[in-house]
Amino acid sequence: MRSRLPSAGACALLSTVLVAILSGCGSSSSSGNGLDSKSPAQIVAAAKAAAAGAASAHVAGSIVDKGKPISLDMELVAGKGGKGKLTLNGLSINLVQVNGAVYMNGSTAFYKQVAGDAAAQLLQGKWLKAPSSDSNFASLAQLTDLNKLIGTTLASHGKLTSAGAKTIAGQKTVGVTDATKGGTLYVASTGTAFPIEIAKTGASGGTITFDHWNKPVTLSAPTNAINIDQLKSGR
């Protein structure tokens, strides 16, 4: 098996782009939470605090980097892991992280990148298993970690300005624009101040949404997964 996973670098790229455009999804309560009168910095701080205290969330959307689409659709559980689908540079991967392991079920193109042409035919439709701590899969594992993904997304920004109020999918929000890096974070202005959406225009733009905060998510390890170490050793 090839020792390097090309998509890991793309996952790191995804995290970087998310940082650059901020992040977002939220509550449907009709009770105002006072964010309308807060400064942009206070709005971002409130979103970070709300997201950090959440038990689960659904993250979905797509961005474009250098003309190449990157998309994800993940259900994440704080402190436990997550599951969903990721597409990076044309490589489609179903992911599950649970109990300290990351499981991957990829397209033929993905398996060709990971294990070569011959092995791709044998692996098609099968799940691979690797420790979440494996350096080759650390970036993939991060995308199934609610606290790391949201923490990374909201950790860095430039000068913040107000973007005003906006209703997204029926949810009232208040927006904060990163005037330095571009992109706007929309935060719920009713109920809990969860992030709602990130939006950025331009060649590296896209939209990422966060919703279903604190909704139950069931995680289970796929059966009959092939341990990645067996492929590395050639067994």
C-alpha cells in the first residue's frame, strides 16, 4: 500500500479555507438573544461559546479552491466522533469516526490513490480502518471531530464588520463580515447564538451551513472493516 494519503492534504486545505471564511447554523426559537446590539467581535465570541457547548451538529456545504470543488456532509457528536461523506478533488469518501478509529469507504478513484490500481478492485465497496491518531489520516479525523472542526473554523479572523440582519431558511440571523479575509458568518439572533452559515464569494468561495444542533446522532463502527496496517504490511 502507498504510505501517503493524498486526500489528507486536501482535508488540511479544507480546514484552512474554513478558517478564512469563518463558519456557521442555529436555533429556531423566536426569542431574541440580544446579538443585534452586540459588536462584531462579541457576536463571534457568542457563536464560539454556543458551538463549544453543543452536543452535536450537522455540517454541510461546499467550497471551491483553485477551481476544484470540496464538499462535505457530516453529522458530528462532541467527544465521540462523526459520520458522513466528503468529496475532495474528485475523490468521494464515506467516513465514520468512533471509538478511536476512523473508517473509510471510498470510490474507486479514492482506493486507487490509497492502494493502487490492483488493490482498488479488491477494496471496492469495503471499509478501511485506521487509528484516529495515524498521521496519514489526522486531517480526515479532524473533519469528524465537532470541537476541532468548529474550533479551527472560528479561531482566526481579520478585521470584523457588521453585515446586518438576514433570514436563512426561516432562521433570523445577524451577520459578521471578515473585512480582511473575506466571507461572512451568520449567527442565530433568536434562541441560542449558534453559527448558521458561512458564505464567501469569489474563486475560493462557497457556503457551509451548520444545523440540527444537539439533535441525537447514532454512531457505530462498520462491520468487517479491513485494518489499514494489513495493507501497509502487504499481508
